[in-house]
Amino acid sequence: MAHLFLFGCFALLGAAASLAARAGYRGQVCDRFAGYEVPAAVKSDPALRKRADDLVAFWCTGAAVLGFAPLVPPGASCSAAVVRRSPPGG
């Protein structure tokens, strides 16, 4: 049962980080309703706004990859078990 809990936690972490990275890739980091609260200086300067979008996209993508990475071995073992159980010649 604990392995299912851990699987769900890592899946949730990866999904949340992916959604945060999406805000960065769409350029919505400085939007208060779709992104985050940022200082007024960042909102008013296009270069700082772009830098904030790039940083959020980069780091949240990395967090999503690290969140989904522990899910690869169980997925590989499940797919290997399916291949082993298939009938011969099929």
C-alpha cells in the first residue's frame, strides 16, 4: 500500500510542476490570476518579465522531470511483466 502512496505523491509532484512550467512557457508568470505575484518592477520591465518566465519554465520543467523520474522503473517493470505474460508467438 505504501508503494501506491509514493507513486501517487510523485505523480502529483510531477503534475504540479508541469502546470507551473506551463505558466512560464506561456508567459503568464507575471499574471496575478494565472501565474504568481511578482514585484511591480518585474511587471513593468519587459526584460525582467521575460527573465521571470524563462526561470520559472526552466526550473519547473526540471522539477517535473525529477518528479516523474521515480515513476519510470515501476512502469518499465509493469510493461516487462506484460510482455513476459503474452502467449508464445503473439
